[in-house]
Amino acid sequence: MTAHRPHRLVLIAALWLGLAHTALADDPIAQVRALPQASLLVKERGQDRIAYQAETARIPASTMKLLTAYAALETWGRDHRFHTDVFQDASGWLWIKGSADPYLVSEELDRLVAALKRQGVRRVAGIGLDDSLFDPDVEIAGRSSSSNPYDAPVTALAANFNTLNLIREGERIRSAEPQTPLTATGERLGRSGAAGKQRINLREREIALRYFGELLAAKLRAADIEVGDPQRIAPTPSDAKRILRHANSRTLAEMVAPMLEYSSNFVANALFLRLAAPDGQGRISLTQAKRTMTDFAQRRFGWTAFKIDDGAGLSRANRLSARQLVELLDAFAPYRDLMPQQDDDPNVHAKTGTLRGISSYAGYVRRGGAWEPFALLIEQPVAYDLRRQVASRLAR
């Protein structure tokens, strides 16, 4: 009998290990607690309910957009509308002065052009493009040179988030959007891409501004307004007269909600930069924008150990702790209706964040009939769906 005892002990140990492994696999919160490079904090009635390494500053990825959204909403209010000014000089040139409206989409340009026609504009000698609100050397930290839409450049004057939606069929290039005519820049970039649907960005400031001018000219011609071919990228001449101030049809809240749902880097960093000059005056640099957001966070929350390198979470130099994110979410509560809902769980409204080796999630879970803030930051490879499993478990 004694000869078999070691085998029995080995079997019992293996059984316990198997049960422990099964329990861990069935409990996503326990999985997070077993990760050395992770943080989790959830509150309940103002008190910590679960806290694991909550004070450690980590890379927030796109949960950084929550801070940008909050700063914008607190600065301008949810009903704020960005405007774009249109001038005309003595030689008949039309000058478009950008104020970093992040939602100058094709439909909005249609409204702008219709307003110009009502003003009596019938002929335009040329189009001047003024994006002087942003320093021309602005380069968002963490943005790569890829053609992916999330890497689009941020300019103070931009159409369709500085992206193109095209279809290539053999040698034929066409717009994938009925409201967006194909321009020369679109055709040229489309020919360099693969067959089928293409969603690409305009890569550089000058290309983006040239495209804006081409698209505006096409919209003007479609409205039977004669347009000369010349375009110029320059500040608006001092003697040009303003003939229109176009207010976007979307409020700030109507911009922030899709920014969070679709994680738009372009919209987030346009707001991030614009916050450095809330009145839209002057010239904004990236350094100025970083300092403005850092000052805002220190003033509003009293934070010390954190770093802000961009407003969208593209940069791996950003640092926030789970504790700081939950403090932010406590303040964000009046705007909770703007948060995206988790697809498979109406009891979770939260923002994801993803970079290589980084998985984050921050928002609200419904516990006991109340919405409670939580933040999860993971700095090591994990299953893609772990964060959603954690949130759903917290809601239960």
C-alpha cells in the first residue's frame, strides 16, 4: 500500500492543479490578477470594489480619448458647433480658413456651398486654403507613415477626416461614396492601390490641403458656380472680406460619440490640438497642445505621475493609471450617454484601447442597478476578448 502512496499524491496534486487551472480559465478577473503587467480597478458606491495594481502608470492606448473628450466637453459644452470662415478678396479668390472642425465631411461641404450660393457667389477666380491655425510642422506622436485611415495627418482644414474611400476596378477608379466626387488626387492615389475597395489616408499636409481644394471646387461646379483652376496654400490676405461663417450641423456631443465608438484618431487629435487655443486664435504647436492638456489634468484632478503625448492614444509614451482613469470616469458621468455600448452586453458602456501588446478598457458597468466606473490596463499579450469578458463579469 505504501508503495502506491507517492502515485496517489501525484494524482491528487495533478487533480488540484487541473481544477485550479479550470477555475482560472473560467474567471477572467482571476486571469487579470495573475498577470504581472496588468491593472484593474472597479468602484462600487464610491468605494474600491476590486483594486489590483491600480496606482501603476501604464500605456492607456485609445482610452486616452476619454480625457480628450472630457476636456473638449468641459471647455466648449456639448452643444458647441465648430465653424469655418470663408473670405473673398478683391481679385475674386475664395479663401477657406480652417478652425480645426473635425467633421467637414462631404455633406457638410454641400451645406457650405449652398450657403455661398445664397450669398450670391457665382464665380470664383481661385481657391485659397488657410490651415495656419496649426503649425505646419505638427506631427502627432505615434502616427506612422502607413496608408491606413487611422494614420491620417491632422490639419486645421480637412475634408472627410483626410481619408479617401475608393473602388478600383481594373484601370477604373471611382468614389465609393455618392456624396464624394472623384478628384485628381483621389484618382492618382487610387491607381497606386490594390483592386477592390480602398480606404486610405492623404498622408501629408500638402496632399490633404490640395485634396480639400479639389473637392470644394467640384462641389462649387456642381452648384453651377464657375471656378478657376488655381489653388494656393497660404494665410488669408488681410484685405479679404469674410462672406460666410459656416457652423457645422453636428454639435460637439454628436462628434464625440462616434469618435469614441469608432476610435477616430483624427477627430481626437484635432480636438487635442484645438484645445490649445479654445478661441481659435493664434498658431498651435504640438508642444503647446501637450502642455495645455497636462495643465488641464493637473488642475482638474490634481494628478502628478502621468504623461500625455497625444490626444488619441497612438503614442506609447502616454501614461495613465487605472486609478486616474476611474477618477476621470467619475467626472465624465454627465456624458456617459456618449460612451459606446459593448456589442454583446448592454450592461457595459466602455472604450477599448489597443496597441501591439497593449489591451485596455475603461468605462462603466451596471452593478446593482447603478453605473459604476472601471478601468483595465494590460501591458502584455493576452486574448483579444479578455477585456470584454472582464467587463461582463464585473457587470454580473
